Amino acid sequence: MNTAASVAFLARLKPEVDARHPAWLQALRDAAFQWVAEQGFPTAKDESWKYTRLAPFLETAFQPAESRYPSAASVERLVGDYGGPRLVFVNGFFDAEISVLEWLPPGTQVTHFAPLLRADRGSLESVFAQAFRSQPQAFTALNAALAEDGALVRIPAHTTVEAPIHLVFFSDPGATPRVSHPHTMVQVGEGSRAILVESHVGSGGEVYLSNAVSEVVLDADAVLEHYTVQNESTAAFHVALLSVRQAQGSHFAAHSFALGAALARQEVRIMLEGPGAQVALNGLYLPRGQQHLDNQTTIEHLAPRCTSRELYKGVIDDHGHGIFDGRIIVRPHAMKTDASQTNKNLLMSTSAQVNTQPRLEIFADDVKCAHGAAVGQLDEQAIFYLRSRGISLAAARSLLTFAFVSEMLELIQLAPLREHVEGLVAAQLRGREVSA
């Protein structure tokens, strides 16, 4: 549905013809922008968007992002340093000065893809913007139409990348609200293993929109540990899609931490396409103040003997709004599926709000599936016990809340990242303690 606000929004972002782009890419960009111009943006009538209103940023006068040059120290302060290769994108543009391309096994490719697109060697034509081509929606269409650059990670078969690969997407718009479109393509070869960290961060309290798409393909028996840390500016908007396709025997683990942004919506789509594939989705979201954090997940079992595990936790305070909408779909031929899904939430104030909707859609026999959700408050007896030991009410609440989220932090296998995320979470909880 197109409104005056959405028409004006698109008019400010209409892509220009770039003679450096090959014909297939220009045609794709035109088709994607035309799609969103015709179909419009989701509304409350769309089931998966009924709790997230787009008016706040459709009515913001965003302009296309421009390149800027922050210091390496300022970036590392926000995202950490995990001792491996690092690609840094500022407002969607690759920054070679503060990127680090070392510690890579032979044949492994970790680079930005703008030069490859312009070289027109055809190596990316079949894989670029598959999320839009296979399941179009407004924001993947905008990403396909407007992404200027992004990360490309290709790991050859039977290769182990020991050092974590770190992709940093840093927004620094300045005084003018800007919109960027980070794009990531990851291909992990047969029998290979890697760790990938995505950091989405911004400076200060500036207004911007980050519209990110990450596309991951795992070949047979590949293993990927994937972490996403969303700590955008508290005045920013963040929309993201993680789309994953898994072949036979592959293992994928995704860990999502949503702390920043005024409004953020993170969507995960997993396609278990080969027998015996396994996936684990873990997420933690901590909205407070007026924050609105929306989590949408879909795991589609398309092959026999696949396993999925999903655990999301939310801590909602002040006037924050948390959303979890998770679907597990078991297709007719996906026999011996083993799937479970759990969502747990803590409401820290009387004005906090959470909407949770775990769902199972089963079209096969001989499966084992379970799902559940819980919404509650801190245990008053536990609070009383801590206060009887001389601990203040605010500190007692903070301790119990940290105990609730610690399960998610302990799942982080990468020690420096775990320390970094623990610090971010502790800071959020200290903020609650001050305001309690």
C-alpha cells in the first residue's frame, strides 16, 4: 500500500543509473525499486508487521548515505577487537584504512564486493540478492536496489578458519538523517568451519536508517557460528534480514543481541534443505525507554531428520515494547523432524509491553515438535531475600535480571565477544537500576 509518506520516502532514494554497473545488475536494481514502488510498504494488516508501525521513519526526510571516515579507535571502542580479519563499512561504504585482512587460510575470500560487481565477471549474478528474488518484500527490495557495497565471504571446501571474521557496519550520518543498505553474502564450502560476527552500531544519538540483508549458504557438512550484535544509536531505525540455506549435515548456530535503536526489526529465515541439517537460534532483546524491538523468525524443515532449537529471551522495561513472532514449518517430506521453540520474557515495569507468538505448522507424520512462551516478573521472594541481606531494591532487581539473561551470554563461545556483550548488557541493566 502506497501512502503520501511512502511515495515521498522513495522519491528521495530513487537510484541513479551507474554506468559502472553491468547490465544484469542495473536491470535487477530497477526491478527491485519498481517492485517496492508498486507494492508499497507493509501495514498493520500484514500479519508479521501488525505490531511494528513504519510511519515514524517513512515520515523522516532520509537522504542516501554518504561516505565518512571515523578513526579505528572509535570503531573498536564500539564493536571490540576479536583478533581476526575485519571488514568495516561506514554508511554502507567500505573503509580500507580501518579494515584488517589477515589470518585467512589459502583460498578463503573475505572482501567487499563492489569491485567484483563492476568488473562484470558474472561471479555474483547467480547469488546476489537471492533473498529478494526468492521472497520479495519492501526492505529486501530496497536493499537490492540501493546497496552500493557489502561484504563477501567465501570459504572453500574442507577449510577451517580459526580466527573469527568480523563484519562491522557503522553508521555516522552527521546532521542529516541518512539511510544505508548493508549487504552480506556468505558461502561456506563442504565440510568447512568458521565463526562470523556482525556488528551494527552507530554514533551518538543521531537519526538514521540501517536496512541490512545477510545471505548465508552452507554446503554439506559445513559449520558456521554466527553472531549479530545490534547496538545502533538510540534514535536510529534498524531493519535486518538474515536468510540461511542449509545443505545435508550442515550445522548453523545464530546468536542475536538486540540492544540499540529506537525501532528495530530483525528477521531470520532458515531453510533446512538437506537431510540431517541442524540449526540453533538464540536471541536476547532488551528494550527500555521508548524502544521497540521486533524479532521475527521462520525455520522451514524441508528435508528428513533435521533438528532445530530456538531460545529467545526478552527483558522489557519502562515503556519498551518487545515482540517475538516465531514460526517452525515442517513440510510433508520432512519426516523425523526434531524441533523445539521457547520464548521467555521479563516485564520490569507496569508500562512495559511484550507480544509473543510461537507457532508450529506441521504437515508431516513421525515428528517431535514443541513450543512455548512465558511472560512474567521478577520473583518477589528472591527480591525479599536479597534485600534482607542489605542489597538495595534496584541492585536486587538488577542481579536477578542479569541472572535471567546470563544463560544467553554463556552461549557465546568466543571469549572476547562474550566479554564485550556482557559489558553492553550490564550497562543496560545499570541504566535500569538508575531509573528504578
